[in-house]
Amino acid sequence: MRHGTQHADVATAELETALRGGPFHVALRAAIAARGLPLQRVQHHLSRYGVKVGVTSLSYWQQGARRPQRPESLRAVRALEEILQLPDESLIRLLAKADEHSGPERPAGRSYRSLVEASGILERLLAELESPLDGGLHTLGHHERVRIGAHRELLDRESHHIVRAHRDGVDRYVAIHHGDPGCAPERMAVRALENCRTGRVRWHHDTGVLVAELLFDTRLRAGDTFLFRYGFDDGTAGASSEYVRGFSFAGGQYALQVAFAEEALPVRCHRFTQHSAAAPRSGRQELTLSGRHRSVHLVEPRVRSGILGIGWDWE
């Protein structure tokens, strides 16, 4: 009996040390060992939180072979903090700390740390609006138009969205806007343009995240399609250098158009992709600015989970 107590004391001490200094994978492995849970049981507990993570992924995470990166994975990390009886944010902080030492090729102005923090804030804001992750809707088509103003700022963006309900009773959509560093979401405006009206709006100043409920005038049945338009007026931050769109799920067609004011034209534009916020960028392709309308665009016939974006250089 004494031997078992000593073993538990050692495991607890190792866990406390790992939580203080990291790295993430060592802390996760120590937490799982301290609780005496096999990975299959951890996976089972996660599923009760509505989070799907494979045993292989959990094994990779605790070995340090991979890090949680996608929004669903970050949700899993927050759930693990509860399941393993750890202090709030303890594992999330270690992930962010690991990013500070993990080399170049992060999105300009949007570090992995900032995206991790924003993901937690976003989860909280969505919970306030009682919105599940996908809201009961699949995207069939999404056309975004972003305008960059005369002072190089992200002036506004407009979305033309086509969705299909996959359950009965859906009557709203929660739109998300993540402004550039230094933005003021409390000064932004939400515009319900077609087939919707603005409901509740929530924001978080430090991360620049704003979420808005767009209410439909009908309740969709499973299989119904719906088309609506909405926009965000921003213009509250400094010079913008990219527009990024993250996808938690595979979906339909996505088109992004970025238009520039005549007084502020970039010297180069390009598109890029990322598997996740922490992954290197790939798929870089130069884009030619159209003459009369001063815009560039990308089209993905069928999006996959990950990140798509357009970046530009001012000089």
C-alpha cells in the first residue's frame, strides 16, 4: 500500500513540475499517468464532451510527435484540462509557449499564440449565443468580398452565403469576424443585407473577435437550402497585409475577392494555404491585380479543413 502511495506522490510531483515548465507533451503525458487513464478511456471521456480525437492522435500528442493545431483539437485540449483535473488554461498556455520557440512562418500579425487565445474566446462567445460548432448548417457556397481602404486598413467585408440545413428547426447563423491586430470590435458594425436580420452581437476587445447572430425569417427543415448576405464594417485597425479564412469542416465552393482603394495599391499579391494555424504556409501562388477594379481573387471548388488566404506587400 505504501509503495502505491509513493508511486502516486512521484506522479503528482512530476505532473506539477511539467505543468510549470512544460513542454506540452510532457505535461500531457504526466497528467494522463497521474490519473491512471489508458488512452482509450481518455478518448471516451472526450467523446462525452462532444469532441472526437483518435487514440493515435492522443498518442502523438503525448509523445511530442504532433501538436494540437486545428480548432477541434484545441477544443479537445480544453476538455482534457477538465477530464485530467488540471488548472484552467494550463495546457493551452504550454501550447502557446511552445509556439514562441518554434521557428518562423507564422501568419503576419496572427501568431499561433494569438489564434489559440482567440479560439478559446470564440468558444466562450459562441457558448453565450448557444451556438453549436456548425450550427446545423453545411456551406454549399460562400463568396466573400473584402475591401482595403485608402489608409491600407481592412475597411469592410461582405459575404454571400448558400447553406443547407442538416437538421430540422435551424433559423439562424452565427457569423464570425476576426479583425487585424489593434482593431476595436466594439466600434465595428454588422450589416444584415439579404434574407436575414441582426440578432445578438458579442465581441472581445483584446483578441479582436466579434460574433453576430443572423436570424432567418423561416425555420429550415433538414435538406432545405437557404441564401443570405451579410457584412462587417471594420476600418478600426492599422495597415492590413492579408485576409485569412479558416475552415473547421470540408465544404462547398469558396471564393475570396480582395479589392483595394485606388490611393493604396499593393506591389504584390499572392494566395496561400495552411493545414493549420501552426503549420508552415504552402501553395503560394502569385495573383495579378486587375486593372480597372483593382482586385485579386481565389476560388476553391471544394474546401478542405484548414486555412486559405490572400496576402499582399505594400512596398
